[in-house]
Amino acid sequence: MNTLAYRIAVAIKKADPDRTHSIEVMQYSLAILLNTGLIVAASLFIGWSTGELASTLLVLIGLGGLRMASGGTHFKSVWACNIVSVLLCAGIPHVPVYPETLLFLINLTNLTVMIAFAPRPDANVAIPAKMYPLLKWTSIGLVSSNFIIGSHVIGLAFLVQSLTVIPWRKGGTL
């Protein structure tokens, strides 16, 4: 993906050298977009193939929305991130429905983690510290919404994201 992002950035720079950012900046941004697109497309394809398209879309929206607000740990390898993300997003809809009590405990776990650790923004993103309370309350609000919605798919998606917010290791990468 990095090679493709580089080639696209070079082509953009050649097309309009005066009004574009540096190749490095464009490559970084394009790599994020291409990797995200790959995860979404592959997950949705698997969801469609297995008859779980709507649930897969729900996982992508829930996981992505909470990730934007709460931050979290990253893999060192882009490919590891892509593979694990696709497996989780396409796999969660296939986890059997479980008792309401377990869903309540998952929601409670998600809420506890967000209260204790969110937000945990990416070191590469400059988010002002004054925004942290808003991000925390957004994270808390999102996970709390599933007490009302009662979706096991959303609960598991939020659980996966909640686990990335816990500072397991110093440095923030796996």
C-alpha cells in the first residue's frame, strides 16, 4: 500500500506541483486512506458473502466511531492491522448471540475501560489536551448507548476497541 500511495502522491505532485503538499505528506495520508479502504472493502465483501452485510457494516461504524473518539494502540505492521481488522470486523457478526447478562457485563466492561483510560490518542495526531474531556465523554456516551440499543454486535465491536485503549505496554504499539 505504501508503494501505491507513493505512486499516487508523485502523480498528484506532477499534475499540480504548486498547490499540493509534499510527496511525503500526501503519501502518508493516502496510505491511511488506502488501508482503511482495504479494510472496509474486504470486510464488507466477506459480510456480503456470508449473509452478514448489515452486521458487518454495523461493526465497521461502531468500531470506527469509537476508535476516532477513544484512540488506542496500533500494530507496528500495517499488514497486521489490516488482517486483524478484517478478521474482527467480518468475524464479530458470526459470534453467536449470548445471554442478556453477558451483554450487560460486556457493556459494563466497555464503560469502565472508557472511564478509566479514554482517550488514548495516536502519538502521530496532534490533538490538543483541551479536547480530551470531549473525547472521553463522547467515548463514554457511545459505549453507554449500547445499554439502550442492546446489540451484541455493537457490544463486541466496542469491546475490541476498548481493549486497545488499555495501556498494556509502554509506547502504544503491539
